[in-house]
Amino acid sequence: MNEFENDVIEIIDEDGEKYKVQLIDIITFEDVEYALLLPVDSEEDDDEDDYILMKVKKDGDEYSFETID
């Protein structure tokens, strides 16, 4: 189990807008870590969950997320 699993964090997109997301899990694939995120304050009213997958970048004790090319 990951120490960050199910944490709610705030991310900022390239336009400077802030979003709260739940960190569902961090997985490793081919020596690269990826975060599975779920928006928690979505304004959409539908039954489907829109997950976000982002690359995890670690710099010391700081973590950041990058879009996947």
C-alpha cells in the first residue's frame, strides 16, 4: 500500500487553475512512476468517474505531476 493513497491534493494546470483531486494510487511501469487521480470537486453531474493519469516527478521531498506525452 502506498503512503499517499487516497490523499486529497491540489494541482494547478497549465492555465493556473487549481483542482482538488484524490490520489488513488501510484504505480510503476518501466521504471517510471504514474499517479492515478480522481477529481473530487467535479461540477459535472454524471455517473462516470473521469480518472487522470499523470507522470510523477520527485525532487528531494517534493513531488510534482507532469502530463504524459
